[in-house]
Amino acid sequence: MHIAFVVHVVKGTDPEELLSDQIKRDTQAVVMSMDDAGKMGFSASGIQVKPGQEACLIVVARRDAPWISRTLEQHDSVAGFQQVDVNIG
């Protein structure tokens, strides 16, 4: 089981900068734009982004979700996020 974080960020924020290279390496997190997520089969329907913000997707194993959550909570460019359970097969 994996967790997908739908992350709302300040417009112009590079999604790749949300997590350090070390965190991405240790958790094998996959960071992608919503366009790329759509190409991978993730649906963006129902995601409402406020003016001046953009959204991106971060997918990690369930065991790493608390680590990613804490990291996103502390990031200045993150306006908010939600977690969604996903099955990747």
C-alpha cells in the first residue's frame, strides 16, 4: 500500500525542491506534477487549487508517510496537503 500526497504549493514552486535528495533517496518518493500524474493514471478530478497556488503529487510507501508529512508541514512553500491511499500494482 502506498500513500499519495496531493500537495498545494505557492505558484512557481519547483515540486522537486519539496523533499531533499536524501529523503527522496531514502523513501524512494516519486514527485510529479499533476500533468505527469495524469499521464501515469492518477485522476486529478475533484482537486481544487486556490488562486496563486499549484498542486503536485508525491507517492511513497505507507511506512514513510509520517516522515513526508512532517517534512511538508515544515516547508515554507506548502500551503496544504491531503493524503490518499493508493494501490500500485
